[in-house]
Amino acid sequence: QKEVEQDPGPLSVPEGAIVSLNCTYSNSAFQYFMWYRQYSRKGPELLMYTYSSGNKEDGRFTAQVDKSSKYISLFIRDSQPSDSATYLCAMRGKNTGNQFYFGTGTSLTVIP
Amino acid sequence: GAVVSQHPSRVICKSGTSVKIECRSLDFQATTMFWYRQFPKKSLMLMATSNEGSKATYEQGVEKDKFLINHASLTLSTLTVTSAHPEDSSFYICSARGGTNYGYTFGSGTRLTVV
């Protein structure tokens, strides 16, 4: 079983739609959860960071962590064509050192 | 904010030659840098962790003699792919820890094609 599972998509939505992206994980020691956005042929850029369980909102983006279910989500409201990218979840724990565990990424296309 | 510059963004080389990729932290000191490899539609795979002034720590299955990592200063780490072969063709990305505790900033990546 992979440490982190993420549906690779591709996911295609109309402009203005609400997008839901998800990851599941197996290691209960994970405590730091991140979402990265990666445009084609570019490095990932940090979108959202959450520590432990709970919700975090930043503009059109909301990150949710449910540690009891080992499930994290990223919601994008009022999606825009500029949101078209691959979204990677990443996580680490205090006892996993500096190593991040990444999902495979979900490819999202927002159609104008 | 923290910026990591990675160069070159794209390189094509002949089989058997060596290629050096540079990763620089522009506005912060990075005692630790990380090198990843990414295959199409695959997750980022950590290759090695590079600490300033000491030998890099390689992940299992990564050939340290093939992927030479040097972290000679607090702002520069280099990855040299030695005697490159077509199977080394991939997207290589560095990242550095800087700013906040969770602030791992990624470089823009290097697309290596070995012909």
C-alpha cells in the first residue's frame, strides 16, 4: 500500500464550479499536510498548509484534514481557467524527518 | 518570500555525457536541500537530501555514484548526472527549507532529455 493515495484524474470542470480534490494516507504519524499546485513543466508551489486536523481557508481555497479517517481535501470555489494545473498533496510527520510523502497529483482543467 | 532558482530549465545531452543542475536559494540560507525526480503522471520521488558541508543522504535505490550531489554553500546545491543514459531522462526538481518550519520551497525544475 502506498503511503499516500491520490486519484490522478484528469478532472475537467466548467468555470465557476466547485472543485474537490482528495488524498488518503496510511501513516497515522503524519501531522503536517500540504497542497501544492504544479503548472506544466514547473516546480510545485505551496498553496495550503495545515497542521493536524481541521479546516483552513485562504481566499477561494479551503483545506480540510480528517486525521481519524486519514483523509484530506482541497476545495476550490469559483474555479477559474488559471486554476488548471496538477494539484499534489503532501504530508509528513514529526518522526519522518524532512521527507515529504507526495500523492501522484490530480490533473485539473477548468473550461472557460 | 523564499525563492529557489533552478538552472537550467531544460537540457538535452548525448548519452554518456554528464549534466550539472544547480539549485540556489536566493533570499535565504538553506542548510538542507532536497532533490526529487518526477516521472509523467507520477509522484515526486525523493532522491537525496543534501546538507551543507557534508555528504548527501541518498534514498534506497538511488545510485550515489551516478547522481553526484554537492552542497558547498548555504545557498547552492548541485546535482550532476554522470554518464547519462536515456533512462535518466526525467524532470528533476530541487527544494529547500527556508522561512517557516513548513516552508519547503521548490525550484522550477529541470527537464533532462538524454539522446
